[in-house]
Amino acid sequence: MNIEANGITFNCRIDGRPRDDGDAPWLVFSNSLATDLSLWDGQVARFADRFRILRYDTRGHGRTQASAPPYAFDLLTDDAVALMDAVGIDRTHWVGLSLGGSTGLGMAIAHSGRLASLAVCDSRAHTDPSFVQAWTDRIATVEAEGMAGVVESTIERWFTEPFRTGAGNAVCDRVRAMIRETAPDGFIGCSRALQTLDFEAGLAGIAMPVLFMAGASDRSCPPQAARAMHERVSGSMCVIIDPASHISNLENPDAFDAGLEAHLARAVPA
């Protein structure tokens, strides 16, 4: 379905419990850079019997409209708030991976009343010079070669070698297609946002159930980053998924879903 929000048209899906079920809590899934809402197909199947689920293609991704780059996290969180308002969601549980997890941190800091809980998966709260330079290099590649220029290097970062060359080959092909189909302006816009990540100072003020998850082999958002955020958020949980790299919900869905299940079990009143 298409939703007009914050000046552009978003591609969204709503799944799960019936809309007229007043007891069903909302669960929002927010995807990583260069993927689309189908990233969450497995998790929707797992949690649809208990939640109303909203997932959406991030600005400039999938079938959501791209605006001119650069983007900022204020824009991405404003997008999320506008979508929730359009759907009629007052408060939700938020699950975000990579870019979506960092967007969730922005929501928890600037719009805390809109979140009942937060799961930050394979994400980080701040940037550093090497991280900024990596995105500068990827942006230059996309500007010169289009999205095809970053497909294979991204797949190598996102999945472990045994998964890429073994049972995960079909999954990787599916993700390759998502990367290729991402609008260059959307990729560049969100990459510029990632270069400005600055949520570390706000972590201590987050007061809701929070889960930090990371793939054990994730080089972009390594386990130590998840543990460092966990130490700064009182009462939070931390789960390291092994084996997995950056897109942990696809590489090791059983472990990912188990961690998310434990988090939601404590976050959702019985």
C-alpha cells in the first residue's frame, strides 16, 4: 500500500492481527540501507499472530520515493512519525536493523513517547573517521558506477563466507536484487545520514525495554559496539548472534527470532 507522509509516497505493508483487534500491540520493522521491507518476511511470519505489524521501505528504497540527498536522521525519524500518524499508531514496539536500528535510537531519544520498546540490531550510535571514510568511498562508487558497483562488496560485508558459499546462496541472491534496485539518491542520502550518527550522548536517557543484537562477525557494527550501547542503557538486554555477520536476521533467523522473542516477552504486558 502507498501512504503519503512527510512530503513523499511510502511503500508500506500492514500484517498481523486484525485492525479492529484493540488488544493487539503494534510492531514496526525498519530495514537496513539498500534493502526493502521484504527483509522482514521471516519475522512477520513469526510474530504476526500476536502483533499488528507495520513495515515500510525507507525513503529512497524499494518502492518508496527518493528525495534529493543528503538526508539526516531528523528526516528519517520524522518520516517514521508521519507514517505512524497516517496509520493511526500512537505507540509501537520498534525493531530496526542497521540504518533502521539507528533510526530507532533517534526515535527513542527525540520521540520517546511513541515507542513502547526498542530493538537495535546490527547498528551503532555514533560514527568515527574510518566509518565516515568508508561511506565516502561507497558514495563515490555509486556516483561513478551506479548501485551495481557496490553489490558484491556489500554482500561480502553483510554475510559470512560459509553462508555466502553454502546454504545462504539463494538468500544472498535475493539481497543482491534489493541492492541493485535501491535508488542511488536513496542510498547516497541515507549514507550521508549515517556519516552524521551522533546518538551516543542520548543513550543514558532511554527509559524503555531495549534489546541490542549484533552478529558475532559483523565488521560494520561489531559486537563490541552493541555491548557498549548495552552498558549505557539501564536494564537493556544484549544478544550476540553466532554465526552471523551484518544482516543477522537472514543469516541466522532462529537465533535472531529467539533474541527478539525474549525481548518482546518482557516488553509486552501479559
